[in-house]
Amino acid sequence: MKNMNQLMKQAKKLQEDMAKAQEALGSMTVVGVAGGDAITVEMNGHRKVLNVKIKPDVVDKDDVEMLEDLMLTAIQDAEKKAEALTEEQMGKYTKGLNIPGLF
């Protein structure tokens, strides 16, 4: 029974640590870029877009499609970086666990 209590305490501590790490991801940011920094997208670790910057020289009213493509590329870049950040921060808690959809 003593082992079970210790196991429960460890599980509770792990859960608390994971919750703190998940919360901390909200204050961490990544920046996705496209077009050689022509467009930057800042995103937090919860994958919420915080800021978008577009350099004026990439805005061409006759080529809106290029701007759309650059925006999409920058957002996807930020998404990949936010995913890597999440895996880096949460991986230490989930290493060895194969729980689909956890993170």
C-alpha cells in the first residue's frame, strides 16, 4: 500500500509539473518568417498568433496572390516552431508515454 501512495504522489506531482509547463508555453513565443523576413508572424506556445508584420515593399496590389502565399508560409513556419517548442517543453514529461492527442 505504501508503494501505491508513493505512486499516487508521483503522479500528482507530474500532473502539476505538466500543468505549469503548459501554462508557461503561453508566455513563450516563436517567430515564423517568409520572404527573407518580409513577413513575420509571432505566435505563442499555445499557437495563438500574437503579431503579424508585413514590410511595405512586398505589398503589390497587382500580385495579391504572392502576399497570400507569403502569409501562409510565415504562419506555417510559426506553427512548426510552436510545435517544436511544445515538444521540447512537454517532452520531458511525456517521454516514453504514447498517449495519442495529449500534445
